[in-house]
Amino acid sequence: MIARRPLLRRMASALLAHAARMLPRNRASWAEAIEREGQYIENDAAALRWAMGCVSASYRERIMAMDLHQRMNRLSAIAPTVMSLLALADVLMVVITGWERHLKDEGTAAHIFQLLIVGQLPVIAMFLVTANWRQAAALVRPVAFQVAALVLALGSVAFFRL
């Protein structure tokens, strides 16, 4: 019978493999090194922390390997989704805590929500301007995430009748 590795160790291994894939090609030796190093860490929790640090470092390396145009596009693809999720968190905080729930006029929470939603417009414009339209299929995933996050944020307002 084959013994299964603990969950933390499996998660660490998966994260290390992901980090190795995310590194730019010129960092292939780094990719090998981080995967090997992860095997020698005895504590599973420490291995998971090591793996999370490696993922963070690999993302930084990948972003730094991009030219400015690609970086702008990548960041403008991610920012609207994050802004919509923050707007959703704002709504959930109002619902859970009752913060400013019974005001006659809009309060701070409503203004934060509005800024997060409307603030996405210039960021989405930057995404569209910096997009590589020759690879239109690559644009589908970021746009789908943006739409889904926006629907969640606006849908939560409608659902909770705020």
C-alpha cells in the first residue's frame, strides 16, 4: 500500500510546480532549484510557506520580464476584477454588520461602492487600448472574470436591496 503524503506537502508541491512554470524561460535553473529545495524542507508547514514565497517571487520575475506595454495590459486586466470583488466585500460588510444600513441618504459604504465600480472604467479602457487584438482568444478569460466579478458585486446590491 502506498502512503499518501500529507495535504500541506501536496499543496506545497503543487505550488512549487506552478511557480516553476510561471518563471520566465531564462530562469530555468531557478525553477529546478526551487523544486529541489522544497523536497529538503522537513516541516510540511514550512514547505508550504516556502512554496507560497516561491510563487510570489516567480510572479514578480515574470512581470519584470515583460515589457511596459505587457505589464500595463496585465495589471489593467486584473484591477477591475479586484475592484469588483472589493465592492462585493463592501456590500457584504454592510449586510453582515449593518453599517450605515438605516441612513436616509447614502453613506460612506455606498460612496466606496460607487467609486470602486465607476473607477473601473478608465482601467478597462487601458486594458482595451493595450490589448493584443491579434490574439483575441487570450482576451476572453480576463474579460469573463471582470464580467463575473461585476455581476457578483451589482447582483449583491440587488439581492440585498441596498
